[in-house]
Amino acid sequence: MIKINQENRCMNQIAFIYQDQQYEMSVPDSLHNKIDGKMMSSVNFYSADTFYVMIGLGNYLELTPKKIKSILAKGVKRMKELGIMEFSIDVSLFIKRYNEQCLVDIIEGIKLGLYQFSGYKTDKKDSKYSVLLHGIDNENIEHTQKIIDKAENLIDGVILARDMVNTPANRFTPSIMSEKVLSLGNKTGFSVEIIEEEQLEELGMKSFLTVGKSSGNPPKLIVMRYCGNEQSNELTALVGKGVTCDTGGYCVKPGNSMLGIKGDMAGGAAVIGAIYALAKNKVKTNVVGIIPACENRISRESFIPGDVINSMSGKTIEIINTDAEGRLILADAVTYAIEKENATKIVDIATLTGAVASALGVTTAGVLTNNQEFYQRFKSAYKKSGEQYWQLPIYEEYRDLIKSDIADIKNCGKSYLSTITAGLFIEAFVEKVPWIHLDIAGTAWVDPPVFEYQSTGATGAAVTSLYFMF
């Protein structure tokens, strides 16, 4: 819990200082040369019976809202390392610089800096931190506390996504994922429909079912509906890849990749986290989340390279690689969004290609779109969130790479341009609806972390950017 408390400051405090700024508290002589304020520097000391963690902000021009997240995360991580669970933070320097606009970054840095996946150790202990903020104008405390509460709800959506992606596949099957979303909907205020295998057959979702039928854990289509604006006819579909276990099928993944196969539902987790936050904060918008949840395993019924399968849209698909399964389930999911939910815009989110990490690394996700106006809306959102995305080009000759000689389309092209052709495969099913494709395969998981507000494992990628679109 994060609260504003100007009067009762804890005996443990996090404070900040610009480079070469004069500090106000008295410090031991031995530390005078160590408190230099350099960006991300850290010094601990006692002064007047108060324990301080002092974090450097660098020079005035170095400080940006995105760096605020890392700076706050560094401070709270230091408290966490020292076993201190109650502390206060002086945020006055940030408020003076960026006003209320920086509060989301402050809350994100605090909550994600304290984040730790609880795991399954039998001797684990619940850690509950109490954080007080001071250095905020007394006249606006009630208004500011509301901003903080909404920011906490948003970052709880990120934490929710992190927890789901970090969960082992045997503890997060499509059925368990469905039960989790149903529970969240009941608590938060969005409706949930779970479409079972028999209904999927009736809908003709053959592409989705082809992937999911190999597992003893049946596939589920999770549909989350949040209607917060009855006056609007606009409905944006967030379509998230929900492969809870991806062995690669008969194009089996190499052994050194197997530990990551539980995280192939990070796109679906991002959708769940974003809609949770939108509903929790009662944002005035209409969104439907569609998550095709399944496992890609190997059995005697598994699809193999060379097969030709059907899809809900009616298009036939030649299978080139069974480890290119995400685009197959997303194809049916976007068709469902258009035909059954009447979506006016579509964003699909997926850990789709390893190639995107080779091209853009683990800090930047890839984007394709068929509508630049819609993309500008997303660009404004990710500029606000601080996440990094890069728009990839679409040229007509790229589409030729996924033309099939024996079907309408094939699920893989050449070894080059694989991130773009994977997105273009999905584009073939969105018709003329404004569409954005996010490939978060590089950004959904980090080992080791790049930024202080990350921890080894899931990042909760795309949750904040999706939220700020609305």
C-alpha cells in the first residue's frame, strides 16, 4: 500500500539528490566524498536517528520520467535488500520538476522494484511493504491520492501479467487461465465468456483447434468484455496469444529453449492485465479481450509440416512449421473479433518470433500496422508508458513470401523477414479493419534485467501501453 503522509515520516527514508547539490541532513565525515549525486549512485547512512538511502539523480538534464522509474526502483530494492519493510520517500524533487505527470512513473518504480514472484517454496513468507510519500502539496493531497490509487491499479495489472507468465505451465493450463480470468472479472467488473472445444468446432475455428487438439488440456477461447462507454459504438479488440505451453510441436524446440516455453502466453497476459486495469479504474471506453488459450504439444493427432488446414475465415493454410503456431490461433481469434464481436479496431499482441529479438533486442518490441492514424494513437500511448516500440515496414513483395502453391496462405515464409511475414500472416485475416500487431517476443522476458524496475523473468510487457491507448 502506498499512501501520502506528510506528518508521520518513518525512521527509514529514501531521499534523492542532484549531482553536486548540497544536502540538508548531517552525514558522517567518511561519506562526504561519496554523496556526489551521480545518476543511480547509492549511499546509506544515519542522520538524527533516521536511516537514509540516498539515490543520485545525475545532473538536471539527465533526469527523465523514464529514469524516475529506475531511480525509485533502485531505492526500494535497497530497502528490500536491507530487510526494511516500512519506509517513506521524499518525492518533492520529482513533483517540482514534472508535477503530477510523474506520479505513475513513481508508483511503477516503487511497485515493480518491490516485485518478486512468490513461487512455490514451502517456507516462503509473505512480504507486505508500507510506503509513505511526502513532499507533495498539502492542498492537493486528496486529488493526488486518487491519482496514486489509479496508478497502483495499473501497475497491479503489470504485476498480474508478470505472475501469469512466471507461472509454470503445469500450474497454468488453459483451464486454469480461464478460471483466473473469470475470478478477475467477478471482482473487477468485466464480463467473461469461456468458449469450449465443442463450441469452437461449431464456430469453425479449425486453425485454433489444430494447434490445441494435441494436448490433454483442452483449448479455451477466453472472451473478456469491458463496456465503459455506452455512448460510443467504437469497440477495440485486444487479441492476445495464449499458448500456455509451446513445445514447438513436431518442429520441436531445442533443449536450451525449453525452459521458456511456459511464457508463450505473454500476449494473453498483457490483455488480461490491461483490461483488469481499465475496469478497475473505470476508464470510459469499450474493449473486448480475446485470448485463444491452448497448448502446443506432440501427440499422434498433432499437425505436421505439409498439412493443409482450414480456418474460421474460410481461408486454407499450408503448414510449413509447427512452431509457428501463434499466428494460427491468432488468425481465428481476429476473425472471431470481427465476425462475432463486431470489433471496429484490432490490436494483437504476441510473443511471435525470435527474430524480433535478434533485430531489436530485449528493450524494444516490433510493430506492424495497416492504418497509420491508428498507429499514431498507439505511439502516443507508448510514449506515455515509457515502453519502446519500432514500426516495421510493409511492402507488397513481402506478402508474396507467404503465398502457398496448394492453399490460400502458408504459415511461414523464408528464413529472412520472419517477424514481418509473421505479422502479415495475421493481417491476411483482419480484412480492412484498422489493425496493429505487436511482437513482444524480445521484451516479454529478461535474463538478466536491463532496467532497475525489472526482475529476472517476466516483464509485463505491453500492459501500460495498451492501457494508455484508452
